[in-house]
Amino acid sequence: MLSLNQIDLDLIMIVMEDNSFDQSFWIDPASGVIHGSFDDDYDADEGDGAGWVMIESLSSRDSYRDMEAFIGNLDDQHVASTLSDAIVGKGAFRRFKDIVFASDELGPSWRHFEESARRKRAIEWLADAGLIDHRAAPPMLSLVPPLPAEPTAACTVRRSGPDDLLAVLAVHADEHGQSPPTEASHQQTMMWTRMHTEQIGGAYVAEVDGSIVGTATLMVMLNITYDCAPSAIIEAVVVDRAFRRRGIASALLQRILADTTELGCDKVQLLSHKRHADDGGHALYRSLGFEAEAEGFRLYHRRR
């Protein structure tokens, strides 16, 4: 396999953006050299025999998802709504860019976001094509400049502690429009203790000015498959309604993804209800590298 420093990643990004029908591009898995069908020394038969891998072009759907993800990270709901309307129907890309580049703030943010997304996608393609080690891809993605989804609130993310139970319950109560509890039940207390003593992963909390305003739970499942690399599941990503659209969920997930990389996880999975397709939730997950590539199934033992 190749190392990333053997590959011209910028050229890979350009090639993936090229949708010309009269030319194609290949990468030599032995050297990392990229060949084009227009090169004087290009020989398709020689390339096939040497195991060259054709570089796939991006679809318009990939670019559309970038726009959705960018919109999902915006704090200004008026601007987000305007852009969401702009990308509906024919001419979506032109309308989106007309609005974005008319703004001194949105234009640079979009260019940074798009560049980061393209670079990340190129690294993921190299891993999926077997050209770089799949398990090495997550650390490589840390080379990508962060997308403009940094918390606009002064947010600190940490693993939860035994004394955080009531504050976490308050965040979940806010999600359902309920008043914060004054005490935890015996069952909640026992389960919280087990989460901190038995579970690999556990709960995470996001704090603003010393108050817990968001939470998420990580579960790490040990495997004898995937070369014995563990799998991770993220559940219960919740942010206090007064602090939404301020980068809190993004900060929580970025911390969890950093930890799952350190733990050597093969993959990270999460389920998100279909209703979140329209409220920015799915766009947030895509902006962090998640893909809706599998169909999820649930069976409730106790119907709530």
C-alpha cells in the first residue's frame, strides 16, 4: 500500500472533479503516479496489466451534499433558510454560489468548507480503493483543515463524571419540553454508575460557562472480526434548545470521533431519525464524514 506522501493529493482532488467524457485518469498502486488517457506514454492495456486503478469522478450529488452540509453548519437561520430554498430545483448550484459569493463572510467560509470536503473525500476514496490502509485513513483526515463548524459558544467537551447525572437528565428533559428533574430515580442512578464502571466509552458532556448544555453517549463494541478492531456506536446526541445551531453537537461529535480513532475503532455508526433530514441533523453528520450507506432497523422491546 501507498503512504499519503507518495500521492499528489491535490491532483487527485482535481481529477475527481473532472467529469470529461473523453478522458480518464488512473493511479499506479505501486508508485502513486497518476496517468491520464491523454498522456503520450499512456497505454490502456499496459495499465490494466499493471493493476492501475481508475480514479472515480464525483457525481453532482456529492457537490449537492457539500452545499447541504455547509447550510447545516450555519448559525444564522435566516441565511440558512435562504440558501436551503436556493438549492431546490434546477439551477441549484448557480443560485447557491450567487448568494454565497455576494457575501464577504460566506464566500471565504464556503471556499474553505468546500476545499476541506474535497480533500477529505479524496483521502476516503484512496482508502476505499485499497490504495492506503483503511485504518490509517482517520488519522490522515486530521490533516484536513477543520470545517467552519467550530463552536460559536465557548464550549468545552469532556467525558462525564458521576456528579453530572442531574445536569444530563436536564438536557434530555429540555429535549421533550419538560422541566428539569430535581432528583434522579434509583434506576437512573444505578444505570449511570454502570455507564461509568462497565461501559467502554460512556457519556460525554458539553459545557458553556460551566453549565452542561449538551450530551452524547458512546458505546464501543469489541469484535473478533475486522482484524479484532472494535466498532463504535453513538447514541443520544442532544443539545439544550437554547444552545442549538451554535456548534455544540459538532464539538461533541468531533471529540468522540477523536477518541474512537485513538481506540482503533474500525468504524463509527449512528442512527438518526428521518425527521432530522430537514432540521440540519443529517447535514451535520455528513459534514463530519458520516455517510448514509446502510439501512437501519429497530425493534422496540418496550414501545414508548
